[in-house]
Amino acid sequence: MSTASPTFKELGIPAEMIRGLEELGIVTPTKVQSKVIPFLLKDGGDLIAQAQTGTGKTAAFGLPLLMKIDPKLKEIQGLVIAPTRELAKQIGKQLFRFTKYTEKMFVEVVSGGDNLDRQVLALRRPTHIVVATPGRLIDLIVRKALTLDSVRHLVLDEADEMLTMGFKVELSKILSLASNRRSTWLFSATFPEAIQQLIKGCMSPQAHSIQIDQSHVVNRDIEHRFALCKREHKTEFIADFLQRQKEKRGLIFCRTREGAITLCRELIALGLSVDVLQGDLMQKERDKVMRAFKKERIQFMVATDVAARGIDVAGLSFVIHHQLPDQIQYYTHRAGRTARAGNKGLSLALIEANEKRDIAVLEAKLRVTFTEQREQRAR
């Protein structure tokens, strides 16, 4: 029996959307897309789907959502909620690109950190889909800039991240205000108790569940390595590694804000092209760092897990873990920043001898294999 992946045409995506996908280099559906799209197009009811960053989930829910919009109705028919400004903008941009050759559909992104009055004005134009962060959406509802009465399809993207960031109250209010919706599509990398409670409170008991096999949770194009390195030698190790990368670009993750700032300063002092992304940055400062990194004016970036939520930068060859994160899902979120769009990538963890057991836990839980990097070498 053939195990070939279905094509987008076979999944039911129309030719004009496929043309837009091909221009983006999206040719073969990912596993998440192959499972999610047929259900949403045929049934379209409540959906609970496991999906990590980098698995193609935006197209998985975005294409069916766009296909369910009636462009002739000048009202908000679709709502996508995302945890961060960066992710919301990324989703909005993708939805816009998917419709390059279709009948015009209007998508508005509203998120914290952007001018509220400008968003109020923008929402006076015909809008079919709103992509929003929870807090800013509530602000706009309070300002009577929009209502959710006409929303038919609601998407919760990275639901576990939204709850981790403290948006439980906002999500509950949004869900109650969008009471006329026909379906809720929830995407989450993990399913802790808080997510289970959210599902019980807002979704049908008959909601369709798509669980991706654990062997597909982590991108297979990522090579996982660890290197034994004492804490006091980590900056030297990272600097040596970065100096060997030539034109390659990557992220270095630290657990704490202070650690990220210190490491960035040390690497800059060694002549490397580095900046830092950490949670205390003002939005304007954060935008400046992200813009410089995306435009490749900065080769490497040091980041904390919280600050890196929702960022999507193309062409990253590697991720370095200055320390392993304290939660397994953070490892998958970190590693998923590399090996995008069919490219290969490296996830390199710097550990001390007593942390080898943590590597064994990651191998068992994620079904990946780590190899030890014993000496520095160019890739």
C-alpha cells in the first residue's frame, strides 16, 4: 500500500489557493495538515489538535477557515486568538498570502504593543477575519470597536501558552462573547489540566481529537546533540561554536533574563554579531531587535523562553541551549525554531555531568536520539 502524502488538491484545497501556497514554497502537506484539513473541510465541528511550533498548523487551520468565509458578508466571521503579538502578526501575514489569487478577504491583526486608536479605525473597514491577542481583543470590545456576534469559527492557537501567560480570564470572556460560533478549533502543544478544563468549558463533548504520534512531535529534520561543558566555560564554548558558523544564523536560549543579558554582553565583547531578546524589553525595543535579526543585520540572538514566544525567523540553522529548560515542552518549542520549511537544523544542549539523566528523559519522552559533541567542529 502506498504511504505517499496526499497533495493539497487531494485534501480539497482549491487551485487558486494552491497557487499561493506554491509561491510560498509550501508544496507537500505536513502530517498535521493532512489530518486537520480534511476534517475541517468535511465536518468543520469542534477540533482539538496537538501541534508544535513549526509543524505547519497555520495552514492547517488557516486554509479551511478562509474557505469557510463568505467574502460578500461584510462582517467578522472568523476569529484567531494567539498568545503573542509576533505570532498574531505571523498568522495574519500567512492568511493574507494564502489569498493572493482568491476573491479578496480582509484580515485584521490586533495585538498589544500597537496603537489602539489605529486599530479602532482599521476595524471600521470591512473585516472578515480578526487575528488577536487576548488582552487587546478585550480592550477593543470594551471600546465597542467590534463585537463577536457574527463570529462563526474561533481558533485558539498555542492554547497552552496562552494559559501559561495568564490569559485564562480573558479567554473565558472571549469564548462567552462568541456564543454564536459554530465551531471552536483548539491547537496546543501540550495538554495539562488547565487545558483539559478549558476544553470542557468551551467545546462539545463530541469534539474531534487529532493526536499526532509522539514520534512526530519533534521535527525529524532536527539533529540533537549535547556537549559536556562546565558552567564557567559555556561562554567560551558558545563563542568558539559561533565563530565557526560562517554565514549560518541561530538562537541561544538562556533560562533567565539576567543570564541572557550577561551572555549577550560577553559575546559582543568577543566581537560577535549578537543581540538579546528578554521579557523586560519595551515593545519598541523588542521590535527593533526582531527587525534587525530578521533583516540579518544581527547574525545571532540570545533569548529567554518567555521572550521568544511566537517569534518566527526563517533560515535558522541551529539552536543552542545554554541551559536545558525546566519543562519538556520548552525544549520542543526551542528546537522547533530551526529546521523550518524542509531544511535541516541542529539543537545543541550544553550540560554538566549530572544533567546526563535529563538528556535521557528527553530521549525517552520525545523519542529522539542525542549524540555527544566531543569537540568543536565546523558544520
